[in-house]
Amino acid sequence: MENYNFQITPYDIESLLPQVSKALEKRTEFVSRERYPGLWENIDKLNAVSKGKRRSSLRSKIMSIICLVLGVFLFVPGLMKPQELLVPLLVGAFAIVIGIVYLYIGRKDKKNPFDKSARLLLMGKDTISAKQSIMVSFSESGMEIRADDREPQHIPYSDFESMIETEDLFLFVHDTRITVLQKKDLTSNDITDFRNFISRNVPQSIV
């Protein structure tokens, strides 16, 4: 079967940031719902009877608490192995700070509290030059990342947690990391074919 290849090109960070932030928020809620179904059953009941600013304020407070809890889960393992788990360490630290700040000040900001984590994921992706050769391929056995003269990195589908799709991106959560791919970088086949292929191997959560 033919592989699905993404030839990486520069990312427009400012235009993609809202999509990545929304995707991270969606994943945080998804993980939280799986871990704490009873809590979310009550939250959904409260949301159903809440309206307007009251509902937005309640949701913002809940997401701040979830951000704080999940931040600790990421930060502690990263603190134990900072060289191996640098990204989880940084993301966890950001999540903890965001959670504490939003709980303390008790106000709703217009900006998505996941913007800092989203910017961290996109950091440096706007400076990819034409001289760099970065290819991400998907086959029946998993995902492979090839960059210049580095050894190819293979990630089997058993390491994948989920795939989140936005208007312009695919975000793959795997082995404590997140790979962000632009749809426009797909060089073979089309988006529909790729979506159908990946849905057979990786759980999906479409934003």
C-alpha cells in the first residue's frame, strides 16, 4: 500500500495558534472525561442549567482546575527525567501556572488559556527553510519521521493516544508527545483518503 507523506513546510504560527489551542483544550477535556466520568456527569448537568456569563465562568473555572491537575501529571515525570521528557516538563509547568493564575484571579480572559502550550508546540516551525528536508510518513506499521541526516524515527500505532483534526491541521498525540502536521503538506493521495486510513489505526477527536 502507498504511504501517506507530509513534506514539512513553514508554519504560520499566528494563524494556526487558535486551532492548536482549541485542539489542546479539547484533548484535555477528553482525557478528563475518561478519567473522571462521574465528575463530568455533574458538570454537564450544571452546564445544562447554566446560561450566559454564569455558564462561561463555571466552565472557565472547571477547565482551570483540570489544567492544574493534568499539569501536575505532566510536570512530575518530566522533573524526574528532564532530558528525556523536556516537552512534558515545560507543558506541565505552563499548565500548572495557568491553572493557579486563573483560579487565583477568578476572572475569564478572552484568550484561550492553552495559548502558551500551543505556542510551545509550534515554536520554531515558522523558520523551516527550503534547504531542510523533513518528511513524516504513515504506513501500515506506523508513523516515521525523517529529518535531514538524522536517523529515521519510527512510532508504531500502539504508541498513539489520539488524533485531533482542525480546519488546517492534524495533531497526533503519542508517547507523551504531540506531532502537529499541516494538511497542505500532504503530498500523496488526498485528505479524505488519509482520514479514512488513519481512522482505522488511531482514535479520532475532530474539533
